[in-house]
Amino acid sequence: MPREYHNRLGKYGISPNRVKELEAFCQQYDEKKEKLNNLYTASFVAPEVSVMGGTSGNPTENKALLALKWQEDIDLIDRCIAQVCSVDVGLIEKLTESVTKRLGYGKLGVVPCGRNYFNLCKRRFFILLDEMKK
């Protein structure tokens, strides 16, 4: 099991429950990317029928709203990682893999920096993500 960062972020005003929330948000990254890619594949959707006061909806509009929300979430994670790793471009891929799959430094293979610096970047990422999601 990867190391928990709940205690390390407490001194930055991020509660353990908020850290869990941010981690869960990041773990949905690959799922949202896959859903976004599959959203507009050819599929038949029966037209909505309003019977006895039921609400009808526009399937195309609903798909577009879903796509927009998922894309915003993906972009938020990507922006935070890019901002944290602005100088170390090689670190972007490893940090993305770490925060989206809950992998620790030792499970990432070859990382272009030391463990302490990597964990510092990871903490900075969660601090920035917390600020941007408020």
C-alpha cells in the first residue's frame, strides 16, 4: 500500500478527509479519459418521450455537458502537474502516474529525481489542487 500523505498535508491546512477526496478525484483520471474517448462512439439512443409530466432531455446536450465536465477535471489535474513540474519536464509523466494510480516512488521505475524531491513535488501538487478545486 502506498504511503499516506494525510499527516504531511495537515500543516498546510488540508484535512485528512480532504486529502482522501483529492486522491479519489485523481484516481478517476484514467476513467474519465476513457469515458471521454468513448462518449461519442456510434450508439443508438432512443428519443426521450414525455409521458404524464416526465421530463424529456436532449441526449446530445447531455453528452456535451458530461464531456465538458470530464474534460475540465482532466485539464485541472494536468495544469496542476504542469505547474508543479514546470522546470522538470521528465517528471510530469511519473508524477501523473503516481497521483492517478496511487503509486509510490519505489513502484514507478526510473524517476528523473530523488525520492525527497519527488515527494515534495507530490505534496505541492496536492496543495495546488486543493487551492484550485475550492
